[in-house]
Amino acid sequence: MFLCSIRRLPRLALRPLSTLTSCNVGTSKPFLPSMLMHNTPSNPLNPLQVQLKPQFEPLQEPISNGGVRMELDSVMRKRRKKMKKHKLRKRRKREKAEKRKLTQGR
């Protein structure tokens, strides 16, 4: 009846397992939220009862030796890579400024 795609969102300690998007079977076109019928007091006998309750799972999983390993998803990897690049750029800029200062002093 419905195909559901699940997108994982990073959080520091907890991450909601799903942001739900419903699609027609056989098409890639997502349903609009207004098209989803909810079980409301005005519409008690609704054939489609969609419950969007976020479930949480811990971001860190324990390792057998007692440590904790971070589960890196693509967003976290990308953020870490950007930060590394940013720090490297800052360091090179600082070194260049120091070198300039030394050569001007001569």
C-alpha cells in the first residue's frame, strides 16, 4: 500500500530513527502531508491510520572491551572532514603570517 523511506538524522546523544515520507507504490512521488488521513475525532473510522512517533536509538554503541564507539554516518563524516580542512587552512594562514613577520624584521 505505502512505501516508506527512512532518513537518519544525527544528534549528539540520541537520534530519531525516522523522518517518514510516504510514497505511492510504483511511483517515486511523495504524498503531501495533507493527503495523509489521520484518525481524528471528526473522522474516527479512517482506513489509513498513520502514526508518526519518533523512536530513539543511542548514537554510541558499546564495544566488548568496555569502550564506546561512535557510529559515524555520512553527515558526521562530512562535518568532521570540513572541520579538519578548516583547521588546516587556519594553521597554514597563521604560519604564513609568522613567516612574513620574520622576513620583514630582517
